Amino acid sequence: MHQLSGSNPPSRRELIQAGAAAAALTAGAPLASAAPRGRRGVLKIGLVGCGGRGTGAAKNALAADPEVELVALGDTFADHAENSLKTLTSMASSDDSETQALGKRVVVPPENVFVGFDAYKQVIDACDVVLLATTPHFRPLHVAYAVEKGKHMFVEKPIATDAPGVRSVIESCKQAKAKGLSVVSGLCYRYSSATRETLQRVHDGAIGDIVALECTYNTGGLWHRGRKPEWSEMEYQVRNWLYFTWASGDHITEQHIHSLDKIAWAMQDEYPVAATASGGRVQRTDPKYGNVYDHFNTVYEWANGVKCFSSCRQWNGAKSNVSDFVHGTKGQASLQAHKITGADKWRWRKKEGEVDDMYQNEHDALFASIRSGEPINNGEYMCNSTLMAILARMAAYTGQRITWDQALNSQEDLSPPAYEWSDLETRPVAVPGVRKFV
């Protein structure tokens, strides 16, 4: 295990490049098979962020191409990296021959397991393709370094937790396009064949003109890792990152982004011009839950007068509901159920033997693009959908109507003073009408 100690990289404030905020990016996500031209031979994969999502992404990447090897892992914490490597190498002893084959391509020597805030650099330096799955706040730093080093990447959602971070990733994705690098987003519904077909029918006019939209992501509470006396406040917050806005963006950004991205997709990636929102904490009031809300309700406005009514909450014991609806002049589309009601009634049916695994599909597309020499760049929608979530959070925290341009140009930087294991102040819970827009 290579332990990085006493090496604190510059703060994100020193590294973010905020220019070209409104740059137009080319987004594409073909589910195509690899063409004969393009990158040949073994592709080396690196994983940055070794939690459950990152470990799952590594499995998907290994399954996406028979000539890839996982060669490096990195995480802020040694225990996360060790647990992930143990899970991945254990596949080699599986009773399933296909899983065994994946496990045998996990070739991570001890010296390629990196720990610390700057572990991402060593991982990226060691690989051809990097999987970025850390706590969301760190994503802009990691994307910028991967682009600088010319690496293809899978980028989990969200891509930032504040507007300066979004602007940084916009610029990085612009540079990635110029370098011919593939950037595939973890907004996985874009890679669901069922959702694609449903929305293609919406775009083709199956429900007529869109008049309103609604999306709901109401779930129970998520994990909490507690506190140990030996942890600094910084370590406590990073280990429990869901509950701190600087680290997660709040749950509207970290979780509800999936619903918001589908809504934007339904609007053919035209994004709202403004939002009004409310929210707060009614169940998760214990200080251990940091400074995030446990519910949001948002009204998004489009330039053509269409509105989306959005709701998300994380309440234990309450009824769950994850659904997205597009209402038109001729009918309604249920995106989660993959069906259309009205004049052109339709429902997606899986064909016999068909597998539609959106998590696998996105990695299949990434490696096919590298092999074909036809890069994918999902930069535009992954940045805009992140900003769509941050826009609503800003509106709820302040109690004000916030426009898209205000959100995009916000100067509120949520970065901690330094990336080091030290005391870290917990910012107060936002009080609407008191918290000011910055």
C-alpha cells in the first residue's frame, strides 16, 4: 500500500478554471459496437473512489471489453481501497466462469493502491481510462487532471457541488473534446434502451406538445457511518459526505439529479430559465445529519411557459415514490414505467433474451468509443443537469426565485479551506429568507 502523507495538494480555488462557462459542448451517447479502427491492445483502467458505486463501476468496466485490466486504485481512505480491492480480486475465485474471468484481470500490485487527497494523480498517471467515483465535491479536480493527462474517463454524477465546480468541468470537457477524449457520464438513464425508446417517442410527437412535467424521488434515509474519537472533523465529514452540502451538493444534487436529467432530456436538453423552491429538515434534525435538507419541492420554468413540478425527500417510514411524467396535448409519458397513454398508447416490452442494464451499457459505450476512435463527450448534459439541481437548491436555501444565469454565474464556492485532516467548521443549515444568494 502506497501511503501518501504530508502531501496536501493546492485547494480547488487555486485550480478551478472558470472560463468558457457558456461554451457549447458536443454530447453523444451511442450504444454502438466497436469499429475495426481505433485503440488496440490492452487498456489499463484506474479507479478513483473505492466505495460501492466505484467498485460496481470497475466490474462494469472489466465486463465491457475483454482486453482491459484494472491496474490501480485510489481513495481518500485506506480501508475503502482495501475493501474494494478485496471485493474485486475475490471474483477470481467465483463459481461462475465469467465472473472468474473478470477477477483474473484485476492486476493491482500493492504499490498501485494509493491513499490520500492526491491519490487521484497517481491513479490517473498509471492508467489509460479512469473511473471517477469519489465524493462529488472532488470531481472537478479529478476531471481537470485526467484531461490534462489525456485520459478517457467515466465520470459519476453529480459533477460538482457548486457553480464554480460546474464551470470548471465545462471547461475541462471542452478541452477533452479538443483532445479527442471520451467522457461518459454516470447519469445512467441516458444509457437505458427502454428510457431511450420512450423519450424518442415523446420527441417524435406521441404525446403531442409538452404542456407540463413532474418528477418525484421520495425515498427513505441512507447510511450514516457514525463518528470515531480518532477522526478529525474533516475526516468525519468526508466519511459522512451525504450530509454536508460542500461534499454532496445535498440530496437534490446527489440523488434527485437522475430525475431532473430525465426531465431535461424530455425537453430535448433545453434547460429551465428559473426555479422557485422550498425545503427544509423535519425528520433529520439531529446534528449528525450536518447541514443538508431532507426534502425539496421545486417549480422549474422554461422559456416557452412549460413548468416542471419536482419533489424529493429522504424520510424513513414515509411512502416511497420514484416516478417521472411528461404531460402532452395528446397523452402522457411515464418515463420510469416506460409507457405512453393517450392516442398513441404504447409500452416498452423487453425482447426475449434481451438485457438492458444501463450501468453496463454506459461502460460498453465508453470502451466501444475508445476502440472505434469515435469519442463520446457527455459533457454538456452532465454539467447542465448538475446545475439544474444546484439551481433548485439555491432557490430553496435562499427562498428566492433564482434564474439559470444567476446560478451559472454564482460565486459561492463551497470548498473547505484546505484538504487536510484538521478541524472543519460545519456551516449552518440554510434558513430561507435569511440565507443570501451569492
